[in-house]
Amino acid sequence: MTQIKVNVNNQPMNVISPISLSELVALKQINVDGTAIAKNAAIVSKRDWSTTYLNDNDTVDIFTLVAGG
Amino acid sequence: MLTLAKHTFSSRLLTGTGKFSNATTMKSAVSAAQSNIVTLAMKRVASNNAQDETLKALRELGVTLLPNTSGAKNAQEAVFAAELSYEALGSQWVKLEIHPDQRYLLPDPIETLRAAETLVKKGFNVLPYCGADPVLCKRLEDVGCAAVMPLGAPIGSNQGLQTAPFLKIIVEQASIPVIVDAGIGKPSEAMAAMEMGVDAVLVNTAIATARNPVAMAKAFASAVETGRCAFEAGLGATSNVALASSPLTAFLEPTV
């Protein structure tokens, strides 16, 4: 177990490796429905979240649907 | 019935979910509007436990979700936003909007056409927000869009059908549904658009910012239905001179 530094939605965040995208979403208490993730600017399908692990200095962007016209 | 990409919808009023004071009011307004299709936007998650309740409320209503690409400044960003919304919802519907200029939020026609072409090829049902340009609307139709969404006036401006003469040309030429998006401020304007023969209208600000959004949603629903009914009934011709409705017999004049 090592600590790594990732960037989540432009905020630096220290996490313990190994950590998958599923675990990151759970850690941040984000609803899975209506959420999409891009890791290092590439979209990761929901079905791959549990097998996609974060590395040091990865950039993660988490998007969700909100009110809009 | 409104048909978009082989799907049929009973309502011709699409509703946007922005600017409501809360998700409960939004849900009641969408319900009163009887809308089957409702728009959403995509954004980065702000912080823990601060999630928008909009999606949950809309899931409960069982409406078709139409995520938009608002915030995209070019075709590449719009395609990325559409792909994100596909991953988020598993839905192929997308309201394509690319408006780099913040003051008027006018859609970029070149980037919109480029993005539309790409998204159609990727299998999306593309509904592009666009200027009321009949030539552009034909081009968007040619690349396979499910509908065109020309503006009546700038987004959120409540200025009504400033583009009316061009909307008429678009309706005349289109073989795909025409949905007037943006600018409609009053039920009477929605009705006027429907009388003109557009297939549907999208209303957000006029409902969300009304003193009573639920009552206003209901008013828009009636107006859209009435306007459509009038269009289907076939409006009478206009004339520059009077054309008598009563027989012009001279029965009041003394008989000879």
C-alpha cells in the first residue's frame, strides 16, 4: 500500500493505492446513476470502473447530469 | 404524435430543467407541462454530497432524458460531452449545442454541423440547437440529424419569435421535425410557433422563472396543444382587404 497523488476535478487528492475508479466514486460518495468518468482525458465505461486503477499523477474528471435547458 | 428518430411522443412541448428554484418545483412543472422529453446539462461534480437532485426527480417521472452539450465551445468538446452523457445515462439522445459566445449564446453553425455529422455516425440521435438559418437546417438534415432546433431568440431572453419569417422557411423545407428552441417567453408565442407548423417547442426559462412555474407549465401545455390543433385544422388565408363574412344583400334598404 502506497500513497499516490491524483488530480480529481482539478483538485489534488491523496489516495492509497491500489484504488479503482469504483472505489474512488464510493469514497467521494457520488451516485453512480448519471455519472461519467474520464481518466487522463479518456472516457472510461462504467463496466470498466472496477478494473481501472489509478496511478500516481493521474487526472480524473467526474461528470454528472444537472439541471439545464 | 411527435416522431423523433422513430420514437413517438404524445407531447409537443419539451421542457428544460434549468433555473427552477428546486427539484420539487421542477418535477411538478414538468408533470404539469406533460412533457415526454426533458433536457439536462453535464458538469463536473462539484463536491461530496452536493449532488443535484434533478436526475433523481426525472427518473421518477419516467421521461426521456435529453442531455445537452452546453459548455462545449467547439465540435470536439461537444462530441466529448455527448459521449460522457452516453456513459452517464446509456442514452443515445443528445441536444447538441455549441455556443462559444457568452453574451448572446448564439450557436456556432460550423462547429455544430461538424459535431452533428460525427455524432450521427457514432449512432446518436442528434437534436442540434441552431440559428434560424434554413440553409444550415437543410445541411443538418442531410447529415442525419433527428430534428433541427432553430432559435426564436437568444437563450433565456424571453423575446419570442424574432426569427419568425425564417422559421416559416425552415418548416416549409424540412423533412425532419422542427423544434423551436430558445427565446419563447409566453404561451402565446409557443402557440404562434405551433400554428406556423413547427413540430414542437422547447421551453425552459419562461416556465422556470414564472411566479408560479407549475401553472405556467400548464398554460404552455394548453397553448402548444391549441396551436397544433389550429395548424392541423388549416388556417384561413389572409387578405389585405376586407372579405365579407355576412351576405351583402341589401335587405335593410327600402324595397322598390
